[in-house]
Amino acid sequence: MKIASIAEVKANLSAYVKAAAEELVVITRNGKPVAVLLPVEDDEELERLALAYSKRLQAILSEARHQITTTGGISHGDFWREMGCEPADDDTSPAGGRHQRLRSNKGMHVAAEKAPILRVKVPPCQLPDSDT
């Protein structure tokens, strides 16, 4: 891990971006960490990072967790019915009923773990158009 001041990074940005491919670069202001440079392997990784640090998404998830704590969420079967799937007739649940086989409206089988379901209204993600 490298540590550098904002002034150092500003003066040698290209070198620090190159260094970030090998290790984290912590950027400091008055000796205190304020930012990090880290490598991004692909668009999926960039998306995961953006979502992990999205205050908007974190607020949505927090609201959903609160909802499931207070209301219990929706049942496993109701969730899959809303997704267009119905429990399969030949449901053989492995792991003591922990998993359930579901048949989608296209006849495919889907293995799904039984767990509390969060019902969340997520607004559509709007990313700027890329002209690269």
C-alpha cells in the first residue's frame, strides 16, 4: 500500500495510477486518508464498486431490511409467483427443505433457496451515455 498526499498525486497522477495497478494508493490531506486509488479489472467490477458506495442504494437496502424486520417480507412462494414461476409438481427439496425446485412459465426448473424475501422498489439506474 502506498500513501501519498494530494499534492504528490496531483503532480504525478500518471505514476500513481500506474502504481495503483499493483497496490492500493491511499491519498491523504493533512496526513489523514481522504481517498483511495485502486485498479478496476472490468466494467462489472466498476459497477460493483459504484453500487457498494452508492448512498442511494444503501438507503434503499436499509429501508428494505427495516421492512422485512417489521413485516416479515413476502413468502418464498409469493415471490416466485410474482417472478412468473410456480413450485414444481415434483418438488424434491434437498438439504431438508432448504431448497425448492420451481418451474418457470417457460418450463425450465430453477433451484431456489428458501429465505426471507425483501420487496424493494428500486428506481431505474440512469448512467450517463458513453461516447467512447
